[in-house]
Amino acid sequence: MGEEVLYMIKQYVVDAFTDEILHGNPAAVCVLEDWLSEGLMQDIAKENRLSETAFVVKEEAGYQLRWFTPGGEIDLCGHATLATAFVLLNYYEKDVEEVSFQTLSGQLDVARKGDLYE
């Protein structure tokens, strides 16, 4: 029998494009210290049963961001990117107004302007 491995992952569910809870377009955001295996990220996305789950890891110059659907990894997801920026700028990087992501689609920058993210 294999060794059991436990992970402690912070996960947020953010409703993008709304200011009301349980409205808008939901995305799960998993803030990681190090990358999990692709298989485990895929399993988490399947279990979440949301259209997209974002996984983000802090690097020297910004963050690396990946998105998974229940069916596999995708190259780009706008609402999950905005949801990830919301989590980072409100809970991890409170003193900054912009965050940069390295993704399969290239660099994406999101700025906070008041209550809006663009």
C-alpha cells in the first residue's frame, strides 16, 4: 500500500463580474506554495465542479497562473484571472494595485481600480 500524502491548500471561490454573492461567474482559486502534479490539479478541478479552477504560485517577478476545467488544462480564462487577482490583491498583496501573471498565453497584468479589476 502506498504512502498517504496530505496537502493543505488555500482555495477561494470568487464570483466574477458581480458584487453580489452567488451571482456572476464563479471560479475556484487555489493559492499554492509549490506546484502540485498535473494529475492532482486536474482532480481538484473535477471535484470543484466549476467551469474553471485557477492555480497560482508566487515567483520572483509576479506569479505563474494555470487554469484547469474538469476536462483538462486550458490556455486562457478571463474570469478566473480576474478572480485570482481579486484574491491576491485583497488577501496577499494588499499594498499593491497591480499583479502580473505568467501563463500559457503569455504575460497578463491585472490592475485594481477602486472596486474594479481590469
